[in-house]
Amino acid sequence: MWTQKYEPHPYIKGVLIMEGKINFPISWLNQQGFCEYSLYLEHVQGIELAATPEMIKGQQIHQNLDTNFKQDATETNFAELMKLSKREEYLTREMFVLSTNYGIRGSIDEIWLTPDEFIIIDDKPGTVAYQSTINQVWGYCLAFQDFISGDNRKIIGALRERGTDNIYWMEEFKEFSQIKIKKLLQRMQDMFTGSKHFIPTNNSRKCAKCRFNTHCEFK
Ligand code: SF4
């Protein structure tokens, strides 16, 4: 766990206040891209729904990957790993990153640390690189970059088909993407502080498969 002081937000579930700033899970960027209003229903209104079969299956695959990894893994601390990876390649899973600067936190599925670059991998079902999933990867990249400040190795984001080795999207985290994700994070801050509205999608196909559609006045 982190050493920074925090307190839970008085009414938004999952949001913490750290150094006077809203701090939310990076995975919410994916939900934001699907429909901002679903974030409002789930986290501001606090509507709780049972996990879908897809969610349960995803959690199981995730768990299996972790168990397999831990069977062969050697324990080391992150500072040591950063040093060692300047000479040879290493891999780590479920690394927790926290950025109080950008108000985000989350666990990165897998990171490949090499002498030249860091590859930040997020496992997702399917093989389509939606903008919402890319935003989530950029969120991890930004938090990681903030966390390792001072190390100038390249950071690359990647999406991998869950439960396989199939990396179906990969891109370097360049300045253009950094500016875009920082702008989106500011929008998230503004929505959670109440200065901007959570906008419902106008895509009826999303509403048809949305978990919250029985609670939503915009469907
Ligand atoms: S039903 Fe549609 S508008 Fe409402 S939260 Fe779900 S996706 Fe958004």
C-alpha cells in the first residue's frame, strides 16, 4: 500500500482525496470512454450491480495468470529491478502505480523492463483497440512515468488479448498522447468536482448492452 496520506471522498465511492486532489482508479478511463454517465450512476449515485459472467471470467483468467507467474517468480524490490533492467530484460506483474500529481492509481497487468524501454501491458478481452482502452493504457503509462521520474527510457503502451500472448496494439507514449491523456484526466477531475457534467452516450448499441440501463433515464 502507499505511504501518502488520503481520505475517502465523502460521497463518491472509490475516489480518494490525496494532497487536496481527487484520486481515482485508472480503469475508470475505460468506463469514461464507454459512457461518462455510467460513471455517474455507479460511483456518484452508488448503484451496485452483480458482476456479469464476462467480468467473472476475466477475473478468473487474471487470477490464473498471476498464480502461474508467482510460481516461477523471484521476489525483488522495484528499485533493484530498475537497476538490473539496465543490463537485461525483466518482467513484472500487477505493479501498483500511484500519481498524486495526476490524481490516478491502479495496478498494471504486466511490465517488460528492458535496457532501452518499458512496455506497459494491459490485458483485455477481444482484439479491438478501442480509444477507451487506449486511454486506460495511457493512464498507466503516465502514472508509471511519474513514478519513475528521472529514468529516461522509452515508455510503450500495449494491449494484449487476455489469456494469450497476442499483443494486438502497441505504441510509444509520445508527447501528443501525453498531452491528450492529461487533458482527459483534467476532464475527469472536473466531473468529479462537479464543474462539468457526466455526458451520456448517444449510441443506442452501447445502451443496449450497458449494465446500468435499467437505472438510466437516458437509455
Ligand atoms: S444506458 Fe446508455 S446512457 Fe445510460 S449509462 Fe448506460 S450507456 Fe450510458
